[in-house]
Amino acid sequence: MSILRRTLAGVSTLLVAGTLAAPAQAAAPPGGELRATLEAIHEAGMYGVYSAVRDGGSSWKGASGVADVRTGRPVKPDMVHRVGSISKTFTAVAVLQQVERGKVALDAPVSRYLPDLITGDAITVRMLLNHTSHLADYIPGAFPSLLEGSLDSLEEHRYRRVEPEELVRLGLAFPPTGQPGTTPGSYSNTNYILAGLLLEKVSGMDAERYITRHVIQKAGLRRTSFPRTPRIPGPSSGAYESFYGLFDPPRDFGVYDMSWAGTAGAVVSTMDDLNRFYRELLRGKLIRSGTLAEMQRTVPVAAGGGLIPYGLGIYAADLPCGRFWGHDGAVWGMLTQSLSSPDGSRQISVGLNRAKYQTIDENGQLVPHAIDYAFADHLLTALCGPAQARTLSTPFTPFQADRFQLKR
């Protein structure tokens, strides 16, 4: 699970130099350009990648590489994929629907709804959704070997079932990252497990069932769900985790109980479905326009060594051709990126089946990989056009906010 890492902030800074270019007006890039840039991601070392691009009424989708490195089974454009922290947008929409119904107040203390887990009035519902609660992330507690310099937890917990209340307690056991409400915020999956529990309390429904009925089905998504078993439902790829070279060869975590991610990151979807979801959201089909405007009020949030403009379960990406909205996600072995123009007319969603393929230098800094340059080219070709993409040579490594580095 993750958000757009420091390198999306880097793309905004290096490519836009602090200013927004005019929104892209060019027609959708030719399929040949998109195909070539997609294949370049695979040729750079990504096992398999699939992408869906839309521009108004035009659409394109493609895939390159393998879904199974042992058999050579190819990836397909419509494979079901673990989308990680993109789940946070789904959860935020569900909570905001309850705000519209008058059952939740954004600036009310979380303790009003979950007194058994959160005490005091300092942390509000808004702070959960925009990551300014400063509650620590539960991930190191859920995978304790990471704190001991080992990856053993990842394999040991493959079939573990964990309840959301336990994840919250793990997060609360760590010191907070700051004072509630202060900026920059600090990205934490604990916030969105709490948001799911809050949703259950006020709706009277299991959170995943509520999101399925009132967000996923309302958006008309046919292949998006919270899986009921450790297997991904439908045609899917392996999920190959490199962990910055510590798994060599990369280990396949395609079968994994995702209760450790829950309402913070357990959703599976297709790239087409993700584009439809964000299109419906940005066009006011899932929440009202005033609520959407509230969702798009951003604050700076620290993630992966940089700051990004984060709203309520969605963030802004300022690219050379304008501002885009969306989220990204990283779980063991799978990465996802989804971005849409403000009106939902220009979109891209991309899934990759190998995670943490980069290396870390002696200073703890991420070393960009050839995949990152190829990914930037594909993304910018889709959203800004091939002419603009060809003028840029900046790596784009958007999958590192949850760096999960080992304690040395």
C-alpha cells in the first residue's frame, strides 16, 4: 500500500518547476506510441505490465511481458490486480457519503464514533482521511521481522487472518509522528483502517460490504472487489516482490491473505475499472460536487522522503500538461498507478507485477532503475502526449512511500 512517492513530487518539481502548464489539448496519443512505451517498461526489467488509457471517447489498453516467470504465461490487459492504497479512495468516498447523510461530521473527533479505540478530541475524521492525525503506521508491527532486519514475516504471515482492531492497536503502540492536525501530515495506513471501522459503526454494515454496495456497484465496476480468499479472483498475474534486491530471485506473493491491508489497501480491480471509478468520482456520480471539492482540498503530506498535495483519499499530481487526480498503490509484489484529469476525460491506470525492483544506496536513498525512466515515458505519453514526453528524461518511481526498509 502506498501513495505517490517522493518522485511524483520530484516530477512536479523537476518538470514543472513549480508552475502548472496549460491542460493538455492534444488528441489521444496513437496506439503505436503507447504500445512502444509500454513494451519499454517490460524490456527495462519489469516482468509484466498492463495499462488502460482514455481520452474523451477514445480508449486504448495493452499489456507486455509475463504473468508467470516460470511458465512464461503472458499478461493480459484485463487482468485482475491488487491495487493497494488506491483502496483508500474507495474508503474515503464511502465515509464522505456518510458525511452527506449527516451521520458523520468531518471535523468531529474520531472518539465520538470509536471511543474504545481513540480517546480525546484531538484527532478528527478529516485528519484520518488527509493523514494529518500523525498516528503511526501499523505495518512494522504487523510484520515484526522488518524491525529485526529480516523478511521472515512476509512469508510467515502469508495465510494469517488479522482483525482491523488489532491493526489499529499495532499502530497506536508506536509513538505518534507529530501533533494531530499539524502539517505536513504523515502518511499512515492506520488512518484508513480506522476509517473503515468508523464506517462500520455509523452505517451498521461491514465496511467492505458497504463499500462494495455503495461505491463499487454504484460506479458500475464489474471486476472490482475485496477478495474473500488469499487468491485474486479472476485471471491474474503473479506478484513478484524484490524488496530492493533482498529477495533474489523475486518471490511470488500472488497468493496472500490481504486482511493486513483491509480498507487501507485490499481492493482488487482492473485498469479499465479504475479509470471508470475515478471518472465517475470526478464527474460527481458518487458524491456531490460540494463534497468532491472538500475531498480535493489538499495539505502537504510526507511520503517516501518528499511532500505531496493530499486531499481526502486522493492526491493531486502536477504534471507538465496540467493537474491530475488519483492515487497509487503498492502491496507485496504488485504496484498500481491511476491518474485522471479534473474532468475525468484523460486517464491512465497501470499495473505492474514486480515491486521494489530498485536498490538502496549506502545513504538509504533509492537508486532509480531503468524501469522508472520507461514508466515516466509511458505515463507522460498517455497524459501529456508523445511530443512532450520525448523532451523529458526524468525517472518516475511512484511506488515507494511505504518503503518498508529493514532496521539495520
